[in-house]
Amino acid sequence: MNKHWIIVLLAVLFEIMWVVGLKHSHSILAWSGTAFAVVFTFYLLLLAGRFLPVGTVYTVFTGLGTAGTVIVDVLFFGESLSIAKVLLLSLLLVGVIGLKTVTTHETKEGAA
């Protein structure tokens, strides 16, 4: 895994934080942290998108962000976990991993 994919994973972590923050922020400090996480997430995506295929980056970002948000909801906020959720999240992750696996073309910054 190269450094640009690590940037995408970092963006995913910040996405999970701001999505949770949208629901649980009740003070100006929490809202400020949520706003920072939103801006920083998209900065990281823009940075990674200069060097990696944008479609794959966005798919990996949204898929892992969705799965991560559901997992955080279950582990920390008491959301129920059903067999259907586990199967659908597994299907989502298989699709994301599959797309990342078959995408081998890496573009250079500024290349068309």
C-alpha cells in the first residue's frame, strides 16, 4: 500500500468522525471540530485524487466510511446489529476491496 492510499484511509477516519459529529455535536466546540473534520477530509481526498484514480478513491472512501460509521454506531452508540446489516456491509466491503484490487492504473499529478 502506498502513501496515497494511506491518505485515503486517513480521510475515511476523519469522515467517520464528522458523520458522528453531525449527530452528537451540541456545543460550538464540538461543531467546530466537526467542521474541521469535514474540511480536512475533503482536503485529503483532493490530495489523494491527484495521484490515484478518482473513481476508485471515491468508492473506497465512501464504502469504508459507510462501514466504519455503522461499526462505530454499533460499538459506541448502541445501534442494533442484525444479520442483514452484517451481510450487506460484507457485500459492500467485498465490492470496495474488489474494485481496489482490479484498479492498477496510477496517474501522476497533472496527467490527463
